Amino acid sequence: MVMGFLDERSKQILYAVVQSYISKLEPVGSKFVTRKYSFGFSPATVRNIMADLDDLGFLSQPHTSAGRVPTDKGYRFYVDSLPDSNVISEDNELMGEFICQLTKRLENIRSDINSMFLEVTNSLSMMSNYIGVVTPPKPEKTTFNRIDFIRYKGDKVVTILLTEEGVIKNKILSVDSRFTQEDLNRIAEYLNSECLGHTIDEIKNMLIKKAHGEKAVWDKLIARAIKIYEQAISFSGDDVYVSGLYEMMNLPDFSEISKIREISRAIKDKHIILKLLDEFSDSKGVRVFIGNENPVEELKNLSVVASTYREKDRPMGVIALIGPTRMDYSRAIYMVDTIARCISRTFD
Amino acid sequence: MVMGFLDERSKQILYAVVQSYISKLEPVGSKFVTRKYSFGFSPATVRNIMADLDDLGFLSQPHTSAGRVPTDKGYRFYVDSLPDSNVISEDNELMGEFICQLTKRLENIRSDINSMFLEVTNSLSMMSNYIGVVTPPKPEKTTFNRIDFIRYKGDKVVTILLTEEGVIKNKILSVDSRFTQEDLNRIAEYLNSECLGHTIDEIKNMLIKKAHGEKAVWDKLIARAIKIYEQAISFSGDDVYVSGLYEMMNLPDFSEISKIREISRAIKDKHIILKLLDEFSDSKGVRVFIGNENPVEELKNLSVVASTYREKDRPMGVIALIGPTRMDYSRAIYMVDTIARCISRTFD
DNA sequence: ATTAGCACTCTCATGATGAGAGTGCTAATA
DNA sequence: TATTAGCACTCTCATCATGAGAGTGCTAAT
């Protein structure tokens, strides 16, 4: 990003301040900077520069006579000037180990996509102490594999929809009680022969088009198929995996109850999370929202690091970490990136 | 319960103290008791009695010169001498309203048992401000309705198990790749004809018995059926609906962070909850665990109010409220009882 | 342009103080 | 004999003053 108006020295110091604050969580003073990083400047010089950075809105002071704390803008600078995420972070060996284990565990439960996502969110939050979030593949982006209908008690029908990705959706519908199992089988057979390999939302349009083109014999069948199919795929809402509130509580950032309340309120309502992650769903690579950059009101003083996992380069779902604005961005980005790749790999 | 060694007057005062503390959440003093409840005694008399109750372990003092606070034993006395739960609590009209609405909502989503339980836990926690918990019907207590197998990608098979109660369980299994869909159909057909109406755990034994009795032709089929059936029903763990941490945080009881941490740690691990609720799973009517009566270490300073919901008088699962020991027991008991009945009703 | 020096400001931990609430005990009362 | 009034005592909590410590901004010297 263009921060052209900052000279090299200011950048160095800003970077140093943010980094120190992230690891210490205490306002950092001029003296500390000179002691820890041996630039050639004296505390007084650093003080002057920090005052400038303050004026420019990168830093701020909790009170007149405290050290400096980064603003959201300051964090933004820091994140943008972070070295590439494939440059390994210090504690990388440990994390590599962890991720290696995770990969193995995922291999084993790959067939059960639900437990896979559960495992991923848990690992994310445990490793990072932030809140781990994963959205399962969006129903409309998944690929049809097979559908079946089973009569069940009275006028009920159980629908089982299998997708290529291994997502199983089942629903109990009420249908016209004159439908026999025969009818249902015919509809299923029809759908299975026509739809294999298409994405779930292509299919609906496809069917409608077909309904117009085909001869009258099929007409009724297709109409029925469309109707029942629509019900089967309708989104049942609230499909997000979230975990890590407890882990996050242990961070010193959240030593005040009000803050914890704020967060739990935000993550309690999965709609909010869903709305947030929607923002990421088409972007490539890791993206970061810092504090008030956040499009969602409830998360204005938290940060989000997110990426998508993909199947053959089509984005399927989002994986993210939500943490304090004072987050270890380097680490978080590395984790999200790695695990997103890891999930993508299991899809191929 | 036998508290024979307490005379009538002591009981009255103990009851009054507990009740006051529950509603005020502040240590209650002798003067307050005399003012609020007009027994004929002076503060001094009450003081003497309270000192006795203290000696007997029903009350305790936070510090020398504060009012009294109930101990777990004190709460136990209170709960045991509570009037019957069908005696209506004061705010009953409001709650009746709420429960009426809940019943209606449940009617609508009855076919989808998962959303039903979600709805119940949410309602429980919102109404009570405690943590609402519901366990779905224990797999081994549910009744077989139908099973189906669908081949899926390579050596995978998707199993769909329907129960009378409307619980759908699906699993992706790996099977011997020589199994054709034909084989699977035969197995399913066999199971469906034999098992209808039996409970899930009866069936396993039944099959094994059959395997001994029948002629050799069936032998292989039954063996296969047993094997695949076992895999299909195996418990995937962690099936508990929990909600209300946020609501509970707003209670003054949890103004300290450490307490919130304690709780979230306890409810994070669903095994703990499961273990706890197991204690209730066969009992009839509402039961209450107060503080250290609790069999689970992690919940030693919380209370649990629980009951079972039933189908034709067979207990299916547990519904509970977890809250501070200073809980509005009267209200909680009423709620749990009513909602348990309400769920039971939807099963008939 | 940089830096040393210094006065200044603000926080935070500490301790003193006093009001308030409630107790336990004793002596008076019915 | 059981109850109660009275009173000294204890403990908490909010408030205030104090001073050390950390870090700043500004000025004058390098």
C-alpha cells in the first residue's frame, strides 16, 4: 500500500512500535524502542517521530504521559508491510508440527465433512487462542452427486442429497399424500440422470429450461421434480462452525467483562458471522479486516483474518480467525493460509 | 426431606433468608428479614436464630459483619420445602404466554427434530437467563423405522437411518469394495423387514441371535448386515444442544471474569455435560443438583435443574437448566417441567 | 539535524479516614 | 424463661491524599 509520505525511518519505527505492542500489550515508549531495536537514534529523536506518527493517525496515547498504542490505521500499515506469509514465522517448527498432525487427522475423517470442519475450527482456535470460524461449502456452489427420496410416516418424505464434496443434506418434507414411493423413485431417477456433475444452483434453471423444451409426457414429472428439489436444497440457515470463545477469554485483551460480553453477543448470532464472511467469499488469498474496517458493526473492535478454501480453484467456503485488533497478524495469516490450503487439498 | 431438628420458626426464617438472597443477591441481615416479612420477632431474635442456622451449616457469612448467605445445604432446604411446582409462580402469566408460543413454534417444526431442539434450548436460555441444555433421544433408546444404503464414490457407502422419533442419522462408511448396490439393497431390505418397531439396541442382539438360528443361506447376509448396522449406529459423540452463555453473563452472579471462564470451560466440553445429564436420564420428574451435590467436578458451584422428556412414558432424553447456585429454583423447576412435558407431548 | 536535560503530566499502588451495615453480647423486660 | 433493647465492636467500601515511576514535550546545546 502507498504510505509514500512516510520516510524510511518513520516506517521502521512505526513497524517496531506495532510489533512491540502486539507482543507486550503495553503502550510502548520511546526509550523501549531504542533499547530493543538498535537503530542509531536516541530516545529524543524517536519521541519526535512518534509525535509525528501520532499526528498522522498511526499511533495514539491512552493518556498524556503513556507510551504509544497503534490505531487501526497503524495496524493496517503493519499488516501491509508484513513480509510474505510464506516467509516462516519464528515459532514455525511448532506450528508446522501441529499442522502436520491436523492434516493427518483430516485425512482420517475426510469422508465425514462435518467432523472435518469441527476439527478444523477447534484446531484453529486452540492453536491461535482466537476464535476459529469455518463455513461449509455454500449449498449453491456444491456439486450434485445424487438424490434420494424415502417415504416416511404419513405424508412425509425424507430427502437425501449427496454432493461431490461429501456434504449430506437431509430434510423431512411434507408432500402431496398421493405421491407413491414409485413416483418418488421416478423423480429421483430422473434427477440423478440429468443432474450429475452440475452445481446445485445450475440445476434449478436447467430443470426449468427442460420443462419448456420437453414433450408433454415429461411435463408433469419435471414439474414435480422441480418442486421437490427446491424444497430439498432450501437453505436451513445457520451453518457455521465457530469455536474458541473460551480460549480467547484467556487473552489479556479481554480482561474486562464488557468486552467478553460484546464478543459473545457478536458470535452468538451466526447471522452476523455469516454476513461478515460473505465479504470474503469470492476473494483470493488471505484478507484482513482491522477493527473499524470491518463491515459489520458488532465487530468494529475486533480483527478478522480470512481466506477461502477451494475445489479446483472454485471457492467453496471461508475459513477465518477473529481476534483482538492487537492480534498476532503474522501468525494468524500464516495459520489461516496454511489450513485453507490444507482443506483445499483434501478436496482434490 | 427430614429437617426435623429445625423448629417451625427457624424454618420460616431460613426460607425467608434464602428467598431474599435469591432475589436480591446481597447478604441478608436480621433487620431486613423482620422488615420484609412481618413475623412477630424483633431483629435481635432473628439474629439469634440466624446464628444457630449458621452453626448448623445452613447459612454462612461472607465476613464477620455482613448479613447471611445460604450455603448449598441452605438452598437444599429451600428447594425441598418449595411448594409443588404446579402451584403457579407469580410471573406465571408472562411465562405461560411464552410457553404457549413455544408450543406453537414446535408444532411447526416438529418434523425436523434438530431445529426443534435448537429452538428449545434457545427458548430455555432466553427465558431463564441460565444455560439451557437438551440431549436428543439416546440413539440406543430410539426406535428403528428404516435403513437405507447408497453407494457413493469408490468404496464408500452412505447409510441413512430413520427412527420413529424422526431422528435421522447418516454416516459415510468405507466397505468392502466388492459390495454391489444389489448386495446393499438386500441387506437393507432384510433389516427393514426384521427390525421395524424395535429399539436400536435391541436389534443388535436380535440379529446375533438370528444369525445362530437361521439356515446357512442367510448366514452370510446376516453377518454382513450385523457388521454394517453396527457401524451405522455407532455414536458419533457430542450430541448435545447447549445455549445461553451470553444470557448468563449478564447475571450479576457472574460479574467476575474468573467465574465466566470457569463456566465456559465446563460447557465447552460437551462430554462433561453429557456425563452430568446421564445422571438424570432415568429419573422421573424434575430433579435438582445444588452446587457440590453435583457429581461433576467442573460444575461444583453451579446448580442443575433437569427432567426427562418421554415417549409413551419411556424416557428419551434430558432437558436441563444450568445456573448459579443462587438460582430462582421455583421458576427454573417450573420451566423445565413444563417444557419437558411439552416436548413429550409432541412425541405422541 | 540530532540529542541531552529537565519540568511537567498522568497513572497506579498504598495507606489513612470515616460512614454504614450488621453482628454478638449483656442487661433489662414481660 | 424467652424476648428484646442497647451498645460496643468488626469489617467493608468509597474517598482522598501521597509519592514513586514512566514517558512526554520543549528548549538549549552540540
